[in-house]
Amino acid sequence: MKTAISAGLVCLVLVCASCASTGGAAASMGSASGSATATANGFGGEVTVSVTMADGYITAVTITAPGETPSMGGIAVARAPDIMIKNNTADIDALSGATVTTRAISTAAQAAIDQITAGQ
């Protein structure tokens, strides 16, 4: 019985490890450079995201969401910029308790990125 449990735990660890991020470098989005701003509807109103890119990489993200609840949507507003810059993408997982706000941030950020990359 102990052997079966140990084998099961080893398999679980291996499966989880294979799903983990490799920590590799974020992929470039071509040679896109510039800044753009876009807006999407969040839980408490409009969410505005400004994105700056240099040589295909996100270098700055600013989010304005005055209608979002500070203890919920405010967490997404605070955390999303670092996640987007680190991973070089607007596609971020919903942050717990702030699903609608996170989706609005991702949608607006992607629209801003699309504006920048369209001009390259």
C-alpha cells in the first residue's frame, strides 16, 4: 500500500513539473515599437490600458480603472502590468476575485498592442 501511494505521489509530482513554466525568455512581437491606449468594460466601469513597446517587447503598462473595487479589481490593476511585461503578452490568467477586471485589462491591452503592431 505504501509503495502504491509513493508511486502515485511521484507520478503527481512529475505531471505537475511538466506543466510548470520553463521560465524561458518571452517571445518578441516582431520589431513593434510605440505606445497606444485602449479601453474595455470592467466590473465597475471602463478600464483603460496604455502599453509601450520597444523592439517587439512590452516595456511599460499603465492601467486606469477608477470604478473597480480596490480590494478586488485593484489587485488585478496592481499586478497585471508586471505579469504582462515579464511574459510579453496581454494574455494573462484571471486573478482570483477579479475575473471581469482581469479580462477587461487583457482585452484593452491586446487592443493597444494590436494598434502598435499594425504600425510596424
